[in-house]
Amino acid sequence: MNAKNTKTKNSESAIISLYMDYVLKEEKIPKSVYKFCQLNNLEEEEFYNYFGSFSGLHRAIWTKFFDSTHELMKKNKEFQGFSNKDKMLTFFFSFFELLALNRSYILFALDNERNLLRSSAQLKTLRTRFKEFATDLIIEGSADATIKVLRKNPGIFSEGAWIQLVVLLKFWIDDDSPGFEKTDMAIEKSVNTVFELIDNSPIERILDLSKFLYKEKFT
């Protein structure tokens, strides 16, 4: 999804693109839905057919990022045969590639978000969708000993995965390396480490460690 790719004006994706384009050019949120619609030759009804407010639109943008990533992965015929670790790696790499195409908007949207884990309302729906994806990795994954243990409480794994995503998001925001190569290395190392720890440590300890690292570095 890219702010420059606009389809028909009466589609959800098109309204999102118009909004992203507006905030990038004006460097501010529109004062009202009415004003935004007037500037883009939209009827207010068209906007409210998809979003109840700008806050709802903000959440929808992150949902689109997730949905676009998930659809891209499903198009890969080999994806279903991947291990759980490789599925998670594929998601992270694909997700952050998409974010890179929309980096200017994301930097604007998260500029005042000091604690993404606790207070970011715009990430609320993304959190739900991503945790569902992480839970599915456990419920529908391979049946080795580790997965059987995690199946007893997949919510713990999904919460840990969400913390990992937020930490990587903050890392990516601060990453100034060419092609965000440091983020790529961080993704690979963090996912590999988490799955290695899962094989050798109680999952509760991994969750506690993730929370501690986030608190120490990002709050």
C-alpha cells in the first residue's frame, strides 16, 4: 500500500491514500472530516461508510499493512510448508518491507508515541490481528514437543510475539542504515533467538525478558 497509488475515490483504500497524501504534504492532521472531504471532492457519507472518525482511519491504515503482508505471504505456494520460525521471519521481513514504502507516513504518525506498547491506540487493531496470526502458528503448526507445550497457552506466545514486533518497529524507526539492513539483522537475530529460547526455556521467562528489554531501552 502506497500513498501515491489511488484507485476510485469511493473505496476504502483510496480514502486512506488521500489521507496519507494529505498529512505528508500538510504535515498535520485535517481539522475535520468535513474539511478533508471538501479538499478531496468527497461526500462526508463516503468517508463515514468506511470510518467513524480519523482515529478509526488511523487504525485501518495499520490493519491494511497487516492484511497486505498476510495476502502477500499466502500467494507464496511454499509458505504453508514453512516451519513456524520461517513463517514468523517471512512475516517480519515482508511487513517491514511494506513499512519502508510508507516510512514518511509512519514517522509522522508515530512521532509523538513515546511508548508504543502501552499507549498507541492506532496500533490496537494491528495488535489483535497479529496476535491471531501468532496464535495460529501454535494451533496449526507442527506437532513437535515444543509446540505441544505452547498449545496449552498460545496467548503467552502471541503476547511475546507482539512485544517483539513493537520492539522491532521502534528499532526500525531509529534505523538510519542503508536499506535498513540493521533492521533486517535485528529481525533475523531476534526471531532465531526467541525460537531457540523456546526450545530451552519456560515461555514465561521469555515474555518477562522481552518486557524488561523494552522497558529499559524504549521507555
